[in-house]
Amino acid sequence: MKMVISNKNVYLRLAIIVGLLMLVTALHYLTTTQKVNAHDIYRRLYYVPIVLGGVWFTLRGGISTALVASLLYVPHVLYHWDHHPSIALEQYLEIVLYNVIGCLTGFLAQREHQQKLRYQQAAETLEDSYRTLREQADQIIEIEEQLRRADRLSALGELSAGMAHEIRNPLGSIKGTAEILRDGVAADDPKLEFAEILITEVDRLNRVLEDFLSFARPEPVEHGRFFLNRIVQQVIDLTRQQALHNNVKVEWLEAEDVELPGRGEQIQQALLNLVLNALQAMPDGGTLDVLTKVIGNEMQIVVADSGTGITVEDRERIFNPFVTTRDTGTGLGLAITQRIIHGHDGRIILDSVPGEGARFTVCLPLN
């Protein structure tokens, strides 16, 4: 950062220099020539403002102060010491020294000032270089994390493909057998409940398997277009029964319907995950606010709940796969949502205060 002298300090320094010049000049003119020793002291006092002018205002200040001191002192020499040739010559030489000292002091002060400026510029350059290197290091760390994530996803894809083949067929057989057993049991038989549990758990395992496959091998984004309000309405319709069951009031503030590029089915899946998470965060009732609005060149979809919120620790990893705050969750819903949004060149933002709910904002480009 460059050193800047305020106007107040400049005026104060000028006042000090002018005051000293006037004081020394007054001492010369008010002291009789009989007091030679006093005049010898006075004329050397001129060096004080001259040196200060050079130090404070560099070369221009040193030369200017020396010239002013010379002009103030010359009349005194001409009118009071002209009848003493030897003394007058010595005083003329003193005037020459005034200008030499003023030039030398100003030159050295200017050199020092320029050196400080060079050091400051070098420090600023180093600071900019450090900032750039730090940003590049952060980018490298982020890229490495993405590469590690890609490796994990690749391994997950291979694992999921094997799981789909080895698990789906047995699950289908188990479910079919359980349905046969259920149909063969009387309605008042206690074993009917066990058959229903078996079918429900098989369905849950099948949904878990579907989540694995959706995350590991996402469908590519097609270059189509869809109307956002229609997608949001479908999501609200699909979750209406669960909202009623949880005693959650759903409020949708919709903007003008906008046609967006991308695949509507994927956006519907992403929004459905957000809404379901919000409903599950409010098992004892609450309010779910859905808001769509156009901000600049992007459409924003806000899903905000009045649930328990998300802790700081969970917010830092909530979009990672297999991270969940529920005992029955797979930890893939938000990871799938983030992947879908990023696949549409969008972004998702989380704001949450523990105890005050969570707010997810999905931003999608208009074009």
C-alpha cells in the first residue's frame, strides 16, 4: 500500500518551514552587526528549514527552501555587511552552501522515496502473486477432489451394475412369493401382517437399488425444453398426500411460466427429492414454501421448510453420496439432485439455521 500524506500534514509541514525561515530572518534583521557571533549562529540556523524541506518534500522542496533562505538572507548581507568584505565573502559562501545542502538533501530524500515506492510495488506484486497461487492451489485441490469423486463414482457404477443383476431377480422372486402367501392367508390371520411387511421391505430395497443406479449411471441431459411451472405443479401433486399426512401446509408462489432448456423429467426428480426431504424434516407439521422467480439470466426455484434445520457440520457434506441425517435414508437423494442440476449448467445453494428450517435454492440458466 502506498504511503499518502494528508493535506493537513502537508500544510503543517509548510507552516513549520516558513515559520523557521521567518524566525531566523527576523533574528538577523533585529540583531545589531556588532554581535558577530550571534549572526554566525543565526545564519547556520537556516540549515534546519532547508534540511526539513528536502526531507519532507524531496528535491523540489530542498531547492525551493534553499532559494527562499538565500533570497531572505542576501539583503541582510548587502546592507549590513557590505562594509566588511571578508565577512561578506564568508556569508556569500554560506548562501552557496544553502543551495548545495538543499539539493543534496532533496536528492537523497527523493532517492529514498523512490526506493520505498519500488519496495511497495514489489510487495503488492508479491501479494498479487500469492493470491493468484492460492486461488490456483484451491482450484487444484477442487479438481483433485472431483477426480477422486469421479473414481468413486466409476467404481460405484461397476458395483451397481453387478448389484442390479444379482439382487433384482431375487427381489422379484421374493416379492412374488410374498404376494402369493398374502393372497393365501385369511384377512384375520396374524400371518397376514408378516406378509405385508415382507412386501413393503422388498419394495424399499428395490427403491434403494434404484437410487444406487440413478446416482451411479445418471441419464444424459437431452437438448430439449420444458415448462417449469408444469414440473413444479406435478411435484406438488405427487407429494400432496404426504403433506396432508404430515400436516404440512404447502404454499407455492409461482412466477410467469418460463420454458427452460434441458430434460423436464430430471428436473422433476431433483425437485421431488428436495420436497420429499422437506416434508420428512417436518413430521409434526409445518410450512413448505415453494417459490419460482427470474433473477437476471437464470430461473430460481426455492424450496424452504420450517423443520429442524441442518447443522453446520452436515451442511458441509450434505451433498456427498451416502450422507444422510435419517435412519432410513440412503444418502443419495441430494447427491442425485446436485448432479442433475449441475448437468443442466445450474447450481444449488443451501441456507439453513438449526431449529429454523432449511432453504434450498436451485438456479437454472434461462438459455
